[in-house]
Amino acid sequence: MNSPAPSGPATAGAGALDPGAAAARATDAILADTLHGTSRGVVVDSPPGAGKSTLVVRAALELAEAGRPLMVIAQTNAQVDDLVTRLAEKNPELPVGRLHSSDSDPYDKALDALANVRKSAKAADLAGMDVVISTAAKWAHVKGVEPWRHAIVDEAYQMRSDALLAVAGLFERALFVGDPGQLDPFSIVGGDQWAGLSYDPSASAVTTLLAHNPELPQHRLPVSWRLPASAAPLVSGAFYPYTPFRSGTADGDRELTFAVPSDGSGPDRVIDEAARSGWGLLELPARHTPRTDPEAVRAVAAVVRRLLDRGGAALSERSDEPSALTADRIAVGTAHRDQASGVRAALADLGVAGVTVDTANRLQGREFDVTVILHPLSGRPDATAFHLETGRLCVLASRHRHACVVVCRAGVTELLDDHPSTEPVQLGVTVKFPDGWEANHAVLAHLREHRVAWRP
């Protein structure tokens, strides 16, 4: 999952610079390779909240200003619409094409208000635009056009290699930007029959690209502007050991306070611990449970309810005044859709609305002030590959700006020790590091320092 640690101007001496200077130097090196380099591709690894979209927008603007029309490839329509909006905000005069499907509701209608954006289901209608943006799935159907000199692939680690192959003929050079620590792209069938082969279609676009072109320039963004100083060391060490990063803020730069004092309950005590340290573990009694554990679901909902009832306020470097911790700034993350549905129902029973509740897959790329997550291994009798997927825990643990509360039953450490890896070793396959066992142990060891035991 993680590519080798890059070298060169993007990283040299970064530790001696303040976060802003380190990020600026990395960005300058990336743009230099993109605009003036001779390689057909440039790869950028980005930790959570490091400004991937900001980099993509800046690179697109600089390429367009240099007179080099480009195509931008994103993985979802939401990502495409977000990039179109960001480009329009940065340069309202820049002609941007939004290539969309022929569905009845193919794009965000807010784009209709942007005078510089032209929308069409046909690439020919957007010929001559400085920037044309669409999903990988839509680009795969574009035929018979003159190749673009440049392309930018956003969320490149979420793109399967077969999707890259389908669009590779549309551009001459490309900038690939993505987060190597997030979930691998999904395949609709098992990929064991291709494991270790150079044309494995289930591998990510970046993995396959570097396997065939190891000489391509590789960079990384060294600073997370989302994760607080309390979270970056754990997330970096547990999930990005070969591409370390740091927080853009220092201890004390952010503060989470509550107007209403604790009532002494488990949810309130873990909230106070998370507000103080950035992390909180609400540990329920050890027990094997159904996948949607009713008691754990109610515990998650209770934490959210108390977060709202206690009048939270979040102070950060973004403003001199604290911002109210409202429902839209809180998210709940789960491993399964049925668990998310159970949490939504439990929140509705408590009269809570407006809180984002979804699986790790759907929370990728999103940011909140506080997150409450149901640990993927809570209450399980076994440790399957799905629940040990490193990227799943990484996504869940890296969505917050201030604090993360983990709800989990006791006994997960013992579960991990009782279920060592039995995955077959595949020849020719790059070993993922860290594996699920190592990452889970690292996170749990840290969370034990912030544990609040509670018997509902």
C-alpha cells in the first residue's frame, strides 16, 4: 500500500522547517516536476488532510496559465463537482468543462450558477476548454479525441489499474495524487488469480504504475493540516511508517471545551478525556456479539447525544473565536452499512439529527471536528481480512480536527493474538506494511492510555 519513501527536494531537510515552510517546499518541488520535468508521470503521496485537493487545484491553474490544456480525472461525481467549484472560486475567468454522464441528475446543480463552467455529456462539446474534469468511468468512454498534453489523477490510490489503462491513451503526461494509507480500490470479483502479475487489474493505479515505471519522480506532502498534534504521531507511526508526516499545528493550538459539566457517566467521562488528550476509548465489557451490537450502537449514540447536550466549542487556528460544536461537525464511522443504519436509528430515538453516520468507505476524504467510531473488531469472535484492513482503521482514525472517541468491547488485543495472519504469501506481491495486526496493536496500545471502562 505504501510506496517507498521518496527522496530529493520534496523531503530533504523537511524536519528542520516549520510546517508551513516544509509543505511549501514540497509543493514547489512537485509543481516543478509537473510543469518542467520530462517524466511521463509524477506521483504524490499525501497523508490525511494534507491538502490533496488544494494541490490538484493549484497544479491545474498553473498548467492552464502556462497554456497547457489538461484533463482532470477524479473517482466520484462528488469529487469532480468539488474540484470544479474550487477552480471557479480560485479563477472565475478560467474556462472549465464538466464532462458528465447522460443520467437524469449527472452533476451538482450548483454548477449551473458558475458562468465559466460548461457542462456536457460529450467530450467534443468541451474541446478547447482550458480544463476538462470528469470521473474515470466517464473518461473511459471518450474516444477519437486529440490527447491532452497533461492530466491530473485525483485520489489515484482509489483508482484501479484497469481503470487507468482505459484512459491512458487520452494524455501524454500525468500527475498522480492520492493517499496510500486509505482503503484499496474495490473489485467486484476476487483478485487472487492475478496476484503477483504485472497486469493485476485489482491493484491500485499507482501500485501498477510504479511497478512498471520505478524511475518516476515520487514526492510526499509532509504535513497534515487536519489532524491535530495529538493525532498525527499515532496515525503517522501506525499507518505511514515509510512516509512519515507531522501535524500543521502544535500542542495547545486547538482546544475543545464544554459549557455543561460532566454528569459522571461513561459517555461524559470519555468525552472529557477526548477533549483533554484528543483520544478517548469507551470500553464496554468483553462479549461476542452480532455484527450490529445493540449495546455498542446505543453507546455510540449516547456519546453523540452528550456531545451536543454539553454545548461544545472548538477553538483552532482558523479563527480567534471558538466555533460551536454543531451536529454537522460530528461524524460517526463504522465498518458495515448495517451498523451505520443501527446508529442512525439509535440517534433518531434520542432526537439527534444532522450528524453524518457512514462507513469508512464513504467517509474517505471528509473532515469533522469530532468523530465517534465503532471499532471494526469490537465484539467479534474472529479477525477477518476485511476487519483487519489497514486502510479501514486508518480512515476511521483520521477524520477529526480535534478529538476521536472509539467505542469498543474489551478483548480485541487478545483476539488479535489468538488470530495470527493466515493469509497466503503471494509471490511478486509487495508486502503491505504495516499489516492489520500491527496497525491495530499500535492503535489499541495508544488508546489504552485514554480508556474509560463503562458498563451501560
